[in-house]
Amino acid sequence: METKFCEFCGNKVAIDAVICPKCGKQLEELKTEEYKSNPQVVINNNNTVGGNVGRKECDKWIAFLLCFFLGWLGVHKFYEGKAGLGVLYIFTLGLFGIGILVDIITILCKPNPYYV
């Protein structure tokens, strides 16, 4: 099988590939009659190979409620799997309250669900 290299990531791809399977970038223009008559065809591939593998999915609203009511104990940090920061929040009462305020704003700006 003949191969070529992706100019964006350097991955080996098949010679007739139009999109790199590793980085998702378009390698060359489409060569069809439909493309010539309709040049507005755009390929947007935002998928990543193994994008969230090994990452924990967290619900935004559960994290918000935990932070709002039990933030001084760092329960929201334990929920995200960040035990070290959770212990720090316990001993400093939520980084003296400032950490809780920052975390509430940060959590509200995240998508639902978010990954950590």
C-alpha cells in the first residue's frame, strides 16, 4: 500500500486519503464534479482520536452545588478527582473563601458535562 505523510502532523496516511485520521486536517482538495460546480464544500472535522479517553466526566450543576454548599470542605474538588486540592481546601477553609468564589465562577463558565 502506497503512503504519504500528513503535512500537519507527519503521520503516515494512505496515498488517496483526503483527511488525516490522526489530526483530522484536510490534506487535499476534493476532486469531484460536484465540488467543481459547488465550491462552498468545507470539511470541518473537530473530532480528535481518543479525545476524552481516560478523563472523568463531571456534571456542571453537581459540581456547582457541591462548591456552593460544601466548598469550604473542598468536596467539589474531590468530586473532580483532585484529592490534593480537596485536602488543601479542608485545611485552608476553601483557600480562605477566595478559592470558593473563583471556583463558582469557573464552574459556571464550563460546558455541561465537562471533563477533568
